[in-house]
Amino acid sequence: MAEEREKPGARESAGDEPLSEAFWAVARRLREMSQETLAPWDISPSHLRALRVLKRYGTMRLSELSDHLHIAPRSATEVVDALESRGLVQRRPDPADRRATLVEVTGDGAAILAAIRAARGTEAERVFGRLSAADRADLARILRVLQD
């Protein structure tokens, strides 16, 4: 009796490779949708991350912002420069250390964040709305496990 041979790729389809490919395909789609969503506000993903950190944690020094964003202090300065030029954040002296500068979200920055959050909610609903509530809960649980 001849040995049964696996079809090429059969082992792959049972393993992690197709799962990772599916994951990256969804991640690419989400990234593309995110860029489309941000386009009306002319906000880059890195600028949005900085605004979100500042809104969530409040006024902070540039060094703290760079730590939260996991970027070099010089890069944080460039991000803040760009946001400040649009009136979305403002700098002010740190009353505890006159050599340091604090950064905070302005009213315009907060308004743009709220508008983007609403648009992203619609975007997420387009993608994840096809899943049942149970599937969404399972996916959220699985993603939390993978984050750790």
C-alpha cells in the first residue's frame, strides 16, 4: 500500500501561517480604513496617538509624552510642533521647573479627537459589525490575551 503524502501546503493550512496571514490582512484593512478616516482632518496616525495620550493623561512634559509614545524626545518635539502649528496642542512653562515645558490639548484638539472617535466608531462597526456579539466578545478576549 502506498504511503499517503500530504498535499503541499496542507500542513501550513492546519498551522499558524494562514491564521497570521488572515490577521495581517485584517490589520492592513483596518490601517487603510483608519488612514481614510483621518484624511478629512489631515492628521497622521502618530499625531493622533499623541493627541490621545495627552487627552487621556492630561498635561505633561515632552519627555513624558515621548515615553508614553515610545519615541525619541526629538520625535516628540516634532509631533508637538506640528500639532501646535494647527492649534491642537499648546505649550506652557512648567511652574515646577522653568527649564521644562508642559504640553496640553487645546479645545480644538479635543473637538477633533471627539470627531475622529465618532468616525472611527463607525469605521469599526463596518468591520466588526458583521460579527455576532458573542464573536466580538471572544475576539476581544483573545486579543487581550495576545497583547499580554
